Amino acid sequence: MPALPRPTLRKVAHRIADEDASRPLWRHPATIAAAALALTLGAVPLLPDGGQDDRGEIAPSAETTSAPGAVDRGGLTTAMRAEIDRVLAEGAALDRAQGRTATARASVRCATFEGQRYCLGFGWTNQSEEALATRLETRPTAGTTERTGDLDADGLLARAQSRTSTARTEAERAELTMAARSVGKVWMLRHEIQGVPLPAGFAERHPEVTAGVDARGGFGASYPERSKILTSKVAQAQNTTYWCGPATMQAIGWGSQGKRKNQSYWARRLGTTSAGTAITDMVRVVNNKTDYDEDTHAGPYVVLDISDFTFKQWYRLMMRHVHDYRAPVVLHPNLHKQYYPYLDDDASGHFQVGRGYDQNPGSNPQLGWFEPWDQSRFDPSEPAIGRVQWRNAYRSFRANLDHFQHNVGV
């Protein structure tokens, strides 16, 4: 196994705090909910995973100022900071919102950084705020759908309404700051995968993105037939019905650090509650607790809306991540039987670890992932589900589009 890249000072500081992770871990849902609130209250721009140690102490804010047009030491321009402040100010509408429609519309607010749009909760997208609010207004399908731990539309709206204005502002500032710092990565992804031309002066503004990048031709032409990462030993079933996020993060963190940390550890850092985990928190923790966001891997992870991707573009994104970046994908599908034949019942929105592909010439391209959901753990009458899956990639793409957020963590 090759040596891991040298971690940043930011991650060194976090890992020092993690050394007491072997102490007794919280397991009760109410305690995890309290941890989620603490993470929210502790979120500051320079410590987007909370700036908080395991004793519950909140680190002080460390805002910096910039001269007009300059890039500050946080990597933000004056224009970016002004855009963040604008979006945060619009959040006051949530305090007055009454009813589902008004709350959905007040929740979906978007910032534009260097021509790319980032919408709170949804990630980088080409969709309008109105279109995203409509997705959020739609109630999850009622019936027998099993909940596996993705934060659905009801959960996102409930969280928006339950936060104090101070907690909401701090959490949203951290999310928008992380997004603004990754805009170069988004431009490059859209350029390489979708053929979007790069704007003038891009290389000068983002040398960290363009350094060492080499073109790789058309879809599939320059990739080996099959590639995979991560050993199957890191794939563990989720411990509770709503911990697909912590189980997915456990595998990703184990693959990066070479050390197993239990799902309670990851649940605390993700802010997971009995309502589930948000994909924006999955990306935040990948960036702050693993080395997969280093330049030697994928660079900063982003939440990317793939609703305007073709299957070939989506599959090329999977190949690029696995083979070129040697980094896992945070898959975000709807876990329904029509896409995943190993299910006994339809389940909810879900997280999986994307870790391989097989172009399978002459037949259907395959995708490889770790599946944290095992229905038999919670109902012994149902068939067991294996952790290691290699299945029809087009079905996974359709499952991704079937999710109301249409996004992945890459």
C-alpha cells in the first residue's frame, strides 16, 4: 500500500483531538441529537467540521478581513465573502416562514461563486432555486418504505425550522465557505466530464486545480476495463436502521486512515440523528477527517447535482474518481427494489461507498460499491444482503436520479 500523503496542519489538529476516541462512546439517539446541535453551534469558517473537541467545548471564531479584490488567507475573495453574507441575510425569512411551502422556499438559497451556483443543502447545481424548492416541497412517499438513514425532505425542513438563527447562520456560513473554496474543482469537473469550457484566466486563479492535469480522451477510451479501490475488510453493515451515513463514513475513514473507528464516532461528527444524515455533512467530514481531499487524490470533495448528466457522463465521473483519483464516491441513491434486486422491500434515500467499476465490454457496464444496509439485521425473516456489490451501473444511475436531491459526493 502506498504511503498516505502528508496531512495538512488542519487535519493534524483534528487528529490530536481524536486520540481519545477509544473512550466510551455515546449511543443513545437523544445524545447523538445533542451532538448534532453542538456541531452546528460550533461550526466556524476555519473549522468547518465544528471546531469542537470531544469534551463539547466550542472553539472561538477566527474571521479574517481582506482588502478589496484580494484573496484572504482563508482562500476567499472579497466578492465571495459578500455573496456568502448576502445568502446568510436571506435566511431571516426562515424565522417568519409558516407552512411547508414557505419553509421550503426560504430554505433553498443559492450563492454564485465565479459563475457556478451552490445551493444550501443541495450542492453545486444548474437548477433554479424554484426547481429545488419544488423538490423539497414534495413529501416523501408514504407507505412501507424502510428508513435507512438519509436525511429526507421532511428531515431537512424540520432541521431548518428547529435551529436557532445563530446556529443556522454558523452552519450555513461553514457550508458556503467550504463550497467557495472548492469552486475551481467544480469548474474542472464540469470541463472534464461535460465538456464545459473553462473561463478566461482560470489557470491563473486556480493553479492548485490545473497543475499536473492531463487530458484523458473520450468516454471509456483511456481507462482500463476494470478498476477498484478499498479492501472489503472496511465494509461493515450499519449498526442501526438510520446509520447508513456513519457506516459509509466508517468505510471511507478506515480506507484513508488505515484504522477502524466505530460508527458512533462517525455519527457524532456527522451530526446524525434518528432522522438521518445530510449529504452536505458527509462531504464535510470526508474533507476534514480523511486524506481523500488532498491534491494527490480527489481534491476537496463537493456535493454535485447530477440531474443534467447523461449516463455516460455519470459513469465517466465514477471511473475518474476510482481510477485517477483513487478515492471513493459518496453514492446517494433511492434504495428501491427496481434498482437493487437484493432488497426485500423498498427503502429510503441512502448512502453507499462507490469503489469500483467494470466496463464489461459486450454487456452492461458494472459499478462496484459497499452496501451498508442489511435488512436481515433488523428483521431476521428477510434475506441477508452482502457488503460487496457489483451490479448494473445504469440502475445505480437511475437510483441516483430517483433521489429528490439528485446528487453525489465527489
